[in-house]
Amino acid sequence: MIKQYCCGIVLVLVAIGFMAPIPANADDKSGLTSGQVIYVPAYSHIYVGSSERPFLLAVTLSIRNIDPNRRITIAVVTYHASQGRQIKQYLDAPVILNPLESLRFVVPENDSSGGSGANFIVEWISERPVNPPIIESINIGSKSGQGISFTSRGRVLITSKKK
């Protein structure tokens, strides 16, 4: 009885293994795209303690072209307050990021204009489909010997059609 039970479990596990999706390999081009609009959460401050005191943070927006072969163009980088109002436009002209190149924008720790719900909007494009860049904010601050840091990964709002 136990032997039959164990054999049954093994058969079920084998069957599940055959039905599981095959992992993507390096030749899989399904994740490639030629542009996106990305929303990136940022925090010019967070609240601490029961009195909800603001704890100011410096914010670094990091844009990393992770495609090893193709460049991308950063077309728009804007910074918005908690209420959605645009505070700053960072680019006067598009910026090209070569393969594996990175770009950063900094909101200083003493700039609390974005609030706890601040965010960036980043638009990027490429001539051909590429691996999408990694776009995230790094939020960090220190006060009276206490420090805090965390990252927030961007989220795709719009993806360009594949060419």
C-alpha cells in the first residue's frame, strides 16, 4: 500500500514537471520591446513615530540599460508631487544610453516638495526591440545616527508595440 502510494506521488510529480512552463532561455525574445512609459515610486520623506514626524530622504532615480548590444534613448524624465503635480522636468533633450550604460538623477534630502507619494515618469524608446532597462529609485536618509534606505522598482504603464 505504501509502495503504491509513493509511486503515485512520483507519477503526479513527474506529470506536473511535464506540464510546468518551460523557462525562458537566452534565445527567447518575448521580453523585448522598443519603448515604455514607466512609473517609479519615490519618497522625499516618510513618516516615523506615533506623531508621524517627517523623515527626509534623498532620492536617486537610476536608469540602467541592461541590453548588452543596443542603445536606448531616454526621452522624458519628470518628477511629480504626491498630488500628481509635476515639480520638475529633468531633460531638455533626449539622452542616449549605450549598452550597459547607466544614468542617474538626484532629489536632495532637503527637498521635501515631492512628499511621501512622489514619483517619476520615465519614457524611453529604441530603434529596435531591446531588453527593457531597470529603472528604480533609491531612497536614503540619516538623522541623529539613525539611517534608512530602500529601493522602489518602476512599473510599466505603457509598452510600445514590438517591431
